[in-house]
Amino acid sequence: MRFPHFALTEICGLAADLTVTCLLIFYLGVDPLSARLPGAAAGVATSWRLNHANGGAPATLSVFLVNAVTLTARVVGVGLFMLLQWRNPLVQPLIPLAFSAFAALLLALYGYRRLQKQQLDRD
């Protein structure tokens, strides 16, 4: 899988994550801290499904490691959101949500780039 393909699947996964989380928070009135977990699960499932449907990773990159990069970035994003929301309860949930999603995207892209570089160094 090339880097632009991975970036697009991560962006789609984060869009699904943000959509589900915003629907739970703003339309159903669920607490932001508890609404983040179903949103993150939907985002990870979307990313994994798009990666699998579009051919997955080539033989040079392990599918397990690519999925681990996605999962690690999403867990860090959820943790960052919970930390920001817990420390600043008066802030609208959309601000920490956007910040944590952007941080998760950057972490996923960095992790994937490092995974590619590690594989090239090994060859």
C-alpha cells in the first residue's frame, strides 16, 4: 500500500470517527467522554475495512503492523481527547475532538512512514 492510499483511508476513518462522535454528542446528548469510544471504534473499523477492500498492504509491509499503526494512533487520539476534555470541561467538545483527530492523523502518517523506511532499510 502506498502512502497516499494509507493517508486517504486514515482520513476516511477519522471522518467516520468524528461523524459518529458528533452525532452522539450533539444530537443524542451523550456525555462527550463516553461518546468518544463508539466513534473511535467506528473509525478503526472503517479504516481497517477500507485497507482490506483496497488490496491491503503489499508483501513488503505486514498487514498486522499497518493495522497496529492505525490502532495505536486512534488510541492516542482518544486518550488525548479524554485528557483535554477532562481537564477543561467548559470547552466545547468540538475543539478537543478536532485537535485529537488531527494529532491521531499525524501520528498514523508518521508511523506508516517509519514502517516504510524500516522496511527499506531492511532490504
